[in-house]
Amino acid sequence: MIDKTVASLAEAVAGIKDGATILVAGFGAVGAPDELADALIEQGARDLVIVSNNAGNRSNGLAGLIIAGRVRKVICSYPRSTDSTAFDDAFKAGKIELELVPQGTISERMRCAAAGLGGFYSPVGVGTKLAEGKELREIDGRAYVFEKPLKGDVALLKADRADRWGNLTYRKSARNFNPTMAMAADLSIVQVREIVQLGALDPEAIVTPGIFIDRVVAVGGRR
Amino acid sequence: MIDKTVASLAEAVAGIKDGATILVAGFGAVGAPDELADALIEQGARDLVIVSNNAGNRSNGLAGLIIAGRVRKVICSYPRSTDSTAFDDAFKAGKIELELVPQGTISERMRCAAAGLGGFYSPVGVGTKLAEGKELREIDGRAYVFEKPLKGDVALLKADRADRWGNLTYRKSARNFNPTMAMAADLSIVQVREIVQLGALDPEAIVTPGIFIDRVVAVGGRR
Amino acid sequence: MKPLSRRQIAWRAAQDLEDGSYVNLGIGLPTLVADFIPDGREIVFHSENGILGLGKAPPPGEGDPDLINAGKGAASLVPGGAFFHHTDAFLMIRGGHLDYSLLGAFEVSETGDLANWTTEDPDYPPGVGGAMDLAAGAKEVRVLCEHTTKDGQPRIRQRCHYPLTAAGVVRRVYTNLAVLDIGPAGVVVREMVEGLGLAALQAKTEARLQLADDWRPLAPPPL
Amino acid sequence: MKPLSRRQIAWRAAQDLEDGSYVNLGIGLPTLVADFIPDGREIVFHSENGILGLGKAPPPGEGDPDLINAGKGAASLVPGGAFFHHTDAFLMIRGGHLDYSLLGAFEVSETGDLANWTTEDPDYPPGVGGAMDLAAGAKEVRVLCEHTTKDGQPRIRQRCHYPLTAAGVVRRVYTNLAVLDIGPAGVVVREMVEGLGLAALQAKTEARLQLADDWRPLAPPPL
């Protein structure tokens, strides 16, 4: 029997290794797996490379990992926000590395890894600082930069509902990076509001099929 | 006001030009826009390049276009079936050109066009006849072939329900190539069972957002 | 001579959005455009975090925490709106599916180069977000900005001094003094505020200006 | 010596699918595997046309015309199943998300090359379908086939004579005479039908065989 549900947050993040590349979903605070990130602090893994759109808010989730000194590098599109002090302080102190990637390029590079492709040519960033050092190629008269797949050892995700197979649905704009990151990691872990019976999710409306998910933990929360 | 609905099949296929590249959805007979293809026969465009998974069944839809002599070339993964006599006859008579592309590569090449990318590296087909003449590249120790985007002038699609913005839902495995082809053509035309009020489709369960759709025509049919 | 207010710049840009357009509004000044769409026009607003049909900000306290816009403020969805994931949101952007991307700018060059992502302030980590994707992908990129910086330096330049977001993409600029088109003929003044002559406008502009034969006064209503 | 029936070959392959596996069954002989999954194991079957959780064929007349399998026969969905589009279906295949791809074969070489898509019959147009994707993408590719052709020619060869589907991908072969593993040590016989010696098996095999120290009799139940 397939049962990907686990009983606790500690069990959900068990076994994550030092030095792991961790995809952390969310756009700002929305759709961000804060409880899983908190559990990862407890779990103790360090020297992490984080792939995320932002770099954490206040002291929640990802910001907590940074404050705890567990993050070696952040690959993201937009580290700054009004309350991104954890990252800002670590960055100014030279304690954290930053690799800036355009937002659509981050998600496309993760999808590329998920799809088993070796890379793609993107028009985004051509002629800018962020394309420096990258292979340039003209295809049918337009200039492109070569982008490589971006894969995670682990993905930390947040969804609304799940079943024991790991099928997922989301709420509104909390979907954001979750479905792509779910596909792009070796170990995909999701926190959900609610676990439902197998067969209760509409097969036409499942956004992330369970094949991409390894562990599911219910954390409750608002609907 | 945005109203992509049109009153007739004739209006739905109006203006399609001779020589056009037409993406025709469906996997076998399921999800195939047969009524639109029939209307295209009436409309009269010729010298067409068809991109599809199969090459038509009996005398329906795409097969009808072939029988009517309107198709110059078919780009597909699997032309043969027990009832693909229209294509088989034209092929044997040397009246139609065939470009064979692996099934996943066809859909990925269309998505590539839809996503504004210049091409991608795929492991599929490496070392086979279907990769002959294609650029080969080794990336991180694995061999890939370079695949270019595949774009349509027109997409002929079939969905279950639509609203006047062109938002679409599908039924079961009739989804197949429809969502990808919808994104990959300059003019995307869909036949649907039913047109519903704007706002009646669940925004979490819309599969093809209306931005990709240009014309919607209701043809009724079973639910 | 009375320069436009920020709301008047937004009003002017809104007048040019045709009924049925799909539009992404950048953070800051472009966001105001949504408030000035002429009655009777249905415009579909796209948000990079996976929304088509972005509606107005809800009354304070009535928002859904899972529904935010690209600026991470509370948002709403209009009937006909749809949710999707980040990779699809950027497929829409990069793949040319949006009619207009309206962006803010630090600088625009006379060849349409755009600089709007970093001033290289050493006190803060840089952030690019979706800026490069939005600048590279839409059918047409338009800029809204003040004509000069706070200390009077021109923003419309022969060449950008800040790092580029994208090269050669901007087609129209709305400022507090003028509406400018950028094309093969260079920078053409289509509208100027009343009481301002070409010489006076040129004095505030580094790029060489040409006056359109059919130029008109830029005269928004009081707002 | 009693060769296995087709159903017995399928039975043998089914025994090796662990509980919780995600599996794609190729058209023909591999399709039979679904009938022989040992009790208590939950296996999720994938179909290239956008289905996870493919169930048994419905009773005649009770199928849904919109729900078919890769062979275009009537199908069903099990509780927990999900529908998705073709590009996602092949992302799962190409991206290594399937545990097993079970395929038929014309020939397999001693280095794991697979030929199963064309015999270059000049009387028919060629078709590749999803064969190359399925052979290139799954975590493990296994083949089910008769040990020899109808006229007694070996299918397990030093090198394939028919055009390749993929090079170096097959890890295990189930035939009516044996279970063979292909790896760095070459082709290793893990099981043989009772009454057959290595020399007799070698006589029906072009590739050089080695007998595993712990080889066992291949003895399926009567089916």
C-alpha cells in the first residue's frame, strides 16, 4: 500500500543531509512551507544551498534557517523585501552567498530538470549582467542564452489538500512555485492543511499528481 | 467586452490560409476536433502542414482533410492505426510527406515555442535514425540532441466546457495534446460541448486559461 | 506648464489599452493603471505569481491571505479569472502571450534599452524578480516613469548608465511631461504637456527628440 | 522443457514490481502485466496520454469514450488517479519519474540497446509513438519478448540489426525461456525454464550468456 503520509514534521524532514540543495516554495510568505523549514532547523542540517524566489520574511521559515546559520548560499530572484532582515544582515556580514536568477528562468530551469532535459535557450537576460559568462546563441535571428537544469536534493512544499498517494491541490496564488519544485527534487516533502481519503480529490483538478511527492504531513491551518 | 465565442463552425475556421501549419489535437479519436476539421474542408484551405499525434481515423476530421487532398505534410509520432487508411493510401501513393517525431518530443517542442524558448536538449532519440542530422551535445556526461520549437499558425482543439474568455476544461484523457497546442499557435480555435457563464468555471480547475484561446464554438455532444 | 501627477501618467497609459488586452502591470507606478481603465473596456490583468484576472485590492481586512499580487499586497480575482503555477505564469510572459507589459524604469535609451532592476547600491543585495522576463517577453513593452530623476537628471538617455534589464525592447514611454515612441526613426514626441515646447522638453532629455507631425497636447483630466 | 506462455512471461515480470512502484506498460505483451500484480501490492500505472492510476478495461459497453489507454482501448481510472496533459505525461517519462518502463522488443543487444519501433517494412509508413521517450526516460527499462522470432532467429543479439529505439538502456529481459540481466558483466542468466541447459539457451541466443551463480529455475504457475 502506498502511504506517503508521515505523523510528524520531524519525520517529514528526517534524513536531509548537510550540504543539500533545497528548493523552498512560496512567493513572499504565500505558499511557503514555514513549518517544514522550522522543522529543518530542529533537524540540524547545515551548509545548505537554498533555491527560492525570495529569501525569507522576518524570522519565519527560510529566514529562520538563515538566522540559525544553516544556509551557505541562496539562489533566488528577489532577496529583498520590507522584512527580509535575516538575509540582508547575513549578506552584509558576508556570511551568505547570493546567486541572482530571473524569476521565470529559475522556474524554467527547475522544470527543465524535472523534464529530463539538458538545458534550453532563453531570450531572458540577453545583453545583461546576469547573462555574463553564459553561452550565447543566435537562433532564427534572435539572441538567446543557454540555461542549465536546476535540480534539488529536497523540495519543501506547501499545499492545501493531499491524499495518501501525495496528490495535491492548492489554494489561489499559494500554488506559485510549489508544482514545479515538487517535480524537480529527489525528495519532495509537502505540508498540507488537510489529508483526505484516496479518491476524494477530483482527478480533473489535481494539480500535482502523487508521483512527484515522497512525504506528506498535515499541519492544519486556515482554509 | 471580451467575447471569443463565434456562432458557427464556418466562422470558427474563417481566414485560415493555404500553406498554414495546423496543430490538430487528439490522441487517436479522443479529444480530436473533428467538427472543426470538417469545417476546414468546407473552408477550402490547401497545402496544409498538419502537426498531430496520429494521422486520422477512417474518414473523420483529419483523415477527411487528407482524403480531400488538402494536406501536404504530416508531422506526427504515429501515423498508423487499424483505420488510418486515408493516410496510408496517400503515403503509398507518394501524395503526402511524413516527418516522424517521438511523441514526447512533439509536445515538448510545441511547449518550447509556447514558452518563447529557442530550443532545448533532449536525451530522447540519441543514437537513433530520428536524430540523424541533429546537433548532438554532451552535457554533464549525458548525450542529448538539440530540438527546436514547433509553432503552429493555427491550433484546432476540442474541450468540454468554455466561457466567453476562452477558459477551458476537458474530460478525462480527452485533455491530451489540447492544452499544449492551445499555447503554441498564433490562432487557437476550440470546439466545446458547452459554453457556460463567465465565472462558472472553478478558477482552480481551469486547465487552459483564456489567454491562449482566440475562438470558441459550441458543438454540443455527449457529456 | 503643469507636469502630470503619477495618477495622471497612469491614466494616460490606461487610455491606450484596447478592449480585450492581456496586460501585466509592473510594481509601482504601472500598478496605478488598473484604476483608470475607460468604462466598457474589459482588460485581463496578469500577475507573475500565477493569476489571470487580477482584480482590485479588497477592503482592508477582507482579503484572502492566499491571494496576493506581484507586489505581495492583498488582491482579488474577477469572474473568469484563473490560477496556475509560476512556470506557466512565466511561459505566458516569455512566450509573447501578453499584449502589454507596463514597466517602471530608472532609464530608457533611445534604442529602447531598459534599465529598471538595479542601481547597484552597495548597501543592499540586488534583486531582479520578474523584471527581465517581463521586459523580454511581452508583445509590447511600455514604460511609465518621471521624465527626470529627483535631482533633474534625464531618464530618457542616449544610452543607459545603469545595468540593463533588456536591450531594445521599449516601444513607448509615458512620462509626466510627454508621450514618446521609440522606433526606427528614433525617439518621437507624440504628446507634450501644454505650455512646454520641444526645446524645453529636449533640455530635460538626453536622447535626441523628434516631434511627430501630428503631435498633440498631453492633457489628462484632473485626478 | 516447457516455454512460458505470454501470460506467464507477464506474470514473471509482475512479480518484480515492488509495492508502490510507478510503472508504464508498453503496448502488447507488457500490457498483460497489470493482470498479474501480486495481492497486496499497490502499483500506479501511467499512461502516456495523460493518466496516472490507469485501471482495468471496463466491461464491454460500459467504458467512457473519453477514457482510453495508450493502445487506444477503453480504460478506467482507480481512486487516487489523476488526469494531466501530454507534455506533463512525457515530462514524467523523460524526467525519470517512473520506476519502471516495461517494453516489448524486436531485438535487445548485449549492451542493452533496444530495437522495438520499426522493422523498416516498406509497405507501411513508420511510426514511433512514445517508444523512444519510454526507452530513454524511466529509472529502469525492462523488456518482455519471446526469446526468438517466429522463424527461430535470436532476439537477444550481440548488436541490434533493426533501427535502435535507444542505446544501452535495457537492464532486464523476460522471455519465454529465461530472465536475463544486462549490465557491466554482460548478459547474465538469472533464471531458466526447467529442463533447459545453458548450452541449449545459448544456442537460441546470439549474445554471449553467463550463468549467475545463484541462478534459479523459471517456474511460473499454470495461467
